[in-house]
Amino acid sequence: MRILRLVLNKNFISCFLVLGASLVTSFTYADDEIKLKKSCIKDYPVVAGETSPELLSIYAQVCDKKNKDNKDMLLVSAAEKFQQLGKNDKALQLVNFLEGQNIQSTTLTDVKFLAGISLAKDALNKMINTEVRYLTEDKTYPVAKSFVDAVKSAAPAAILVEKQESQASSVTKTTKPAKVKPAKTLRPTTPTRAVTTVAPSVKPPKAQPATSAPKNPFGDLK
């Protein structure tokens, strides 16, 4: 019994220690929540009110003087994170700021492209579903069509090759070689026999006996 009680006491103590450690860990995690300094938010007001740990971590590094040389690239990452979070207005705001500082990056271009498309899509959905109208023929539709054409011309090389191959295969299927009909063999025509019409033989009229003139009964009386 004594040994059993000792084992139970040890198990209870170990469970209590594990529970305490988990509580300490959770409190420590809560205490480790990233909070930006007021001076940092004052320098970068675009981050005010944000709660994303990843975004706040980026700005914490931006505001750290040790990362002075990497500040521009960190701000590019911040713009990308804004766009991924659906904060397209803030993403474009940060892109315009960086481009104003003559900072060029393909990531910035992608962020600008994706954020602009997302905003345009939101406007189109509002136009159709809320305002119940369509693109105007003289104003918005030509711009949209021009953009779609530009996107088609800028498609990745793999998609262009695949499209060309599909078009080529469809052309070969539709254009089948025309069947050449064999020339008809002309049968030899039998020459038509000339029909000779035999004129009926005309029999010469029978010679009628000559009639002598009547003798003059008064010829002897001379």
C-alpha cells in the first residue's frame, strides 16, 4: 500500500508539473505578442491597426536600426504581405511610396498587378450585382478588352506552346483531304447505222394503143 501511494503521488506530481509547464508556455506566448513602438507606427502609419503577426514582425524589423541596410527589401515584403492579406489599398499605397523612392523590384510589379486586378474585380462585381449595370460601350468596355488582349499576349511560354499545339491539332482534324473521285470511263459509242430510204420504183405507165382517126365515109366520093 505504501509503495502504491508513493507511485500515485509521483504520478500526480508529474501531471501537475506538465500542466504548470503548459500554462507557463501559453502565458509566455501571450507575453511574446508583437507590439510595435509608437515611433514605428508614426513613421509607417500604414501599419496602424494591423494584427497579423507576420506583418507586424516585418515592421518590427523595419523599425530596428540594425536592419537599416535591408529596410527597402523588408518594405517590399510588407507590400507583398498586405496584398496576400487582401489589403490591396495599403499594398498599392506602399508600392507607390517605394517607387517614389526609386526602388524597383519585380515583386513590387507583381504586387501592383495583383492588387489592381483584385480592385478591378471588386468594382466589376459591384457594377453587376449591386448597381445592376454593365460595362459601357464607349468608356469601360474598350479598356477592359484592351487589358484582356494584353494578358493573352503576355501568357507564359508553356501556355502559348500548348495553345498553338491544340490549334494545330484542331486544324488537322477539321481539314480532311478531299476525296478525288475517279474519272468516269466513257463507254465506246456504237456508230449509228445510216438508214437509206429506197425510193419506191415508179413503174412506167403502160402504153395505150393508138387509136386511128375515124375514116371519112365520103372519102371515096370524089
